Amino acid sequence: MNRMMVALASVLVGSMLTGCTKTEPSKTAKPDAGGKEKYLAKVEPAAPKSIIDVKKDAKDGDPVVVVGRIGGGKTPFTGRAAFTLVDLSLEPNDEDGCGDAYCIFDRDDLLKATALVKFVDQSGKTLPQDAKAFFGVKELQTVVVRGHVKRDGDKGLSIVAEEMFARP
């Protein structure tokens, strides 16, 4: 009888432990949004600078807050969590129907007023999600980005983004 009680107790304890480790999905949990919330600012970062000013003054690694308009080419989105950002001083206009709201500008002038914004993982690789779909932004939308400067020679500038605020 004692053996039977010990066996029954073992089975009972074992089933309780198994029940304790079983995880049921929460009915109130929100679906996983892929972590984009950590990159989206709830309020606009203060004192954003123009891309032109940042290109003149910022050094590699400097923290920066920059404001600009998504654009600068027919495809400002790269297919990953990155896009080109154009200084607000360049007003978009597609008068000639070229399919790019910035094709009216001289290439050198556009280069002086453009930066690449990229969101990276811990190893420094650009996130694989498409920025347009992942963040819900679109061409010609104004965004404010907080991050660090990454210089690519004299003319090239990237902003390794930590957060972004999309203006409505």
C-alpha cells in the first residue's frame, strides 16, 4: 500500500510540475509588432538640425537630432530599415513628371542636402525589415531622427538611428 501511495504521489507531483511549465498564449496579449516601438518616439525629439548643417559641422560618432523629408530619388527606401532623407530647404516638385520629386535639383546640390538613415541591430547590420512597411512612413513624409553620425568620406553622411518621430 505504501508503494502504491508513493507511486500515486509521484505521478501527481509530476503532472502538477508539467502543468506548471505549460504556457498558454494570453488572450489579452498584443501581437508581436517586431520591436518597432523601441525605434518610434512618442514625442518629437527637441532641437532638430537641418541635414545641411549636420553635414557641415558633425564629426563621425557625434550624437545628432536631424529633421528632413523622406526622398531624394525614385526609390528612397532600400528594402531594409533604411531610407534617404532630404533637407527641408529643398522643396519637392515633380513638374516634369520624372517620377522623382527631387529630380529638378542639380545632383551635387541634392547630395549636399541628403543623408542615409539606417536602423541597425546590435552587430551594426541594418535591420532586415522594410522601413516603409515596418514604420508606416511614406515618400515625402517629414521625420525627425535621433542617432549618431557615420561619415562616408567628405560628402556622404549616414545617421545610425536610435529613434524616429514621423510628423503627421
